[in-house]
Amino acid sequence: MATHVRYDVLVVGGGSAGCVLAARLSEDERRTVCLVEAGPDYGPYAAGGWPDDLLDPGAIPRSHRWYAEETPYDPLRARVIGGCSAHNACLLVRPPAADYDRWGEGWSADELAPHLDRALRTIAPTPVVYSPDDFSPWFAGAAAAAEKVGLRLLEPDSPAEAAGVATGPFNIADGVRWNSAFAYLDPARRRPNLTILADTLVDRLVVDGDRATGVATSTSVLEAETMVLAAGAVGSPCILRRSGVGREDELRPLDIDVIAALDGVGANLSDHATAWLEFEAADELREATRRKAPVLFSHGIIKARTELCADDAFDVHILPITSRVGDDAHLTVALMQPESRGRVRLTSRDPTAPPVVEHRLLSAERDRRVLEAGLALAERLASGGPLSRLGRARPVDGALGIYFHPVGTCAIGSVVDHDARVKGFENVYVADASIMPTVPRANTHLTVLAIAEKIAEMLR
């Protein structure tokens, strides 16, 4: 196995967080940075080489998936430079401050605020916020129904805790899904101290005592002084486990030598469970939708509070969704404060083998009750007024999914310390959604960018 040149910093994973880290850390021209991504790099946006589906903000792409075989709760990880920011619904949402405040020392809402602000300015310097004139018919009907139950249209500067109808901001620029590669990496690509290695799958860390000396890929060892894992809530714990960091009873059956027994690696998986009401579109909605061609999530989300909400904010999102051709519509309800926890586990030491992602959705009884209350609220919105004219309800028996916001598998406190350094190591860090101890009441993209901004500043 060949050894490449030595870098100051290796960033493993070129997704939402990895692009931030590579760009920020390479601002110091004295520091050599290597960004390693398992998927392709289509180059700068201006070169025109990006696939259309990754640019289209009106639908979630089905390409660039990690594995050919889908699972019922596939997290839709994107194997491409830009990662999940090239696959997402483009919403930039801040959660209530209390969600950050429970993360511990260094991670309060006040401490994260400047990093959130900087991330927002970078990913969406001119953020898109939709007005009623932009709304699709289905979203307009849902917003009108929501107002009747006290959920008003929110202003862009409304507090993050406010329940109501939120219509942005979105990271969309001139009709393009503006991912983190465009926003962060493109301005940095010409720096001589930044190397981008695409189509390069990282297997494991190469470890010597309490330090990692590099990472092993299928063809080489890349060496560095500092390693930062940014492979996401599925990828980062898998790399650690293949490196011998994790639960002994899970690693030894795979013939992986244990070098650091950290039981939290791959545990504590949390995501927003979803359920939905389905509607057959009436002719009025079908024709209007085809004319308007709305985005997938119909220009926003409804943040609502059930009677089980533990504070004065909200505990569910309701997403008014229509298909591109307008044949059907949904009201999808997302559980925003789940208590249920799952895990990510290896089935093989082979880095190309899919891991098992066990969400264990609704394993906590309270989660089930909150989601049922959210569905009852959605039924209330649909039962009269404009939505009842636009679509006829169809039964959906036991439908359950996820909002695609997995977090927690390398959590602060159990796997990494409050500086995001892996416990037991001097020079290995994790900087992605996996370090969030709990999933915030928001789409996680903006929070992931802020985490990467904060850790990049710490490593300077």
C-alpha cells in the first residue's frame, strides 16, 4: 500500500461539514489540507459539469446514493462532493435555543449563534424567503387552514421558538440548490495548500498509541498531523469502529482489534420520525400544480404545538407536499423531539459493505403519542376549507418514515469531548451531525454548517 505525502490536516468526508472545514482550515496558507470524499467531484459550479438532479431544488435526488439496495429507513446519504447539501430540501432552520443549551459546555445557543450567522451568510448570502404570491395551491390551502387554528404566517426574523407557518430561508440561488461545495469549496479550490481527493473511500484510521498517523484507503495511506472525521452520522461511527474504536462485544466478532472501548460509538442514533396523510388531488389542484411547478416541500413548513409539548415552542412539523405533476398530495407530520434511540452497526470490516441502521422509531411510548397528536392536528387542517376542496383523503395504513436528519452516533460527552476530540486520542476529531447529543427541532443542515464553522475555528 503506497503512502502519499503528509498533510497538516485530513478532512474525511466532503459533505456539508467537510466542505466548510476544508475551506476554513485552508484559509491559513501555511497549513496543508486534504479533503477526502468517497464520491465524485464535479468541479466548480461555474464549469457547468454538475448533474441536473443535484441542482434542482424542486425534488430530492435519487442518484449518488451510497448503496444500491434501499432500506425502509434509508437516510439518503449522498455520495458526492457537497454531500447531503446536494440532496436536501434547502431549508435553513434554526431550532429553539433550548435545544442547543442542553448539549453542554461550549455548545449553548449563545455560543453557537455567531457560527450560525456566519454559516447563513455563506450558504445563502441572499436567502430565498417565499411570500403568499409564490405559494403552491396546496401550501396556500394548508397555510390558510393553519391560520384558522392560530398558526400564523411567520416573518423571516421571527424567534426560532415561534410556532406558525415558516417560509424560509432556503439556500436556493437563481433556481439552483446551492450546496456547501458551491458556497464554501468553490472559492477555495485554487489554493495551492488545498488538495481534494474524490472517489476515495476511507477504510479506517491508522493508529499509533493515542495518536492517529493517517487514514487507510483501498489503495494508499494518507498521513497527517490532525484527522477530522466529517463522514456523517452513519459514516463517522463506521470509520471509528473499523479502526477499533467502539464496543468490544460488537468489534471482536468482526475480528477487529479493540484499541479504544467507547460504547457510545454508533449508539444514540436519533432522527425525526414521520407519518402522513395522503390525498388524491382534485382537478383544481392538479391543473394549478402543473402550472406552478412547486418545490417539493411547497415553500415552507408548519411548526405546530401539540398538547404534549414540553415547552412553549413546538413539537411537530407539518409539511404540505405535492408531487411535481400534481396527481397526489400529502400532509407529512414530523416528530421533532424524539426520545427513541437507535444505533448504527457494522456487519463486516469491509468498508464497502452497507452498515445496519436501526432507527427504532417510536420505541418510546411518548413519541408514539406525540406523532398521533400531530396527525390529529393534520386531519383537523384537512377536514374543512380549502384543503378539502383540493384533495380527497386516501387511507394510509401504518405509514412511517424519517425526516432524514440522523444525529447522535458520536455524541458530545460519550464519544467526543466538548472540543469534538475523540476520547482517548490527541489528534482525532469529529465534526458533523453525529456529535449532536440530541436532534434539534429543525432541519439539521444549518446546524451542521455551524458545527463545522465552530470546530474549524477551534482548530486554527
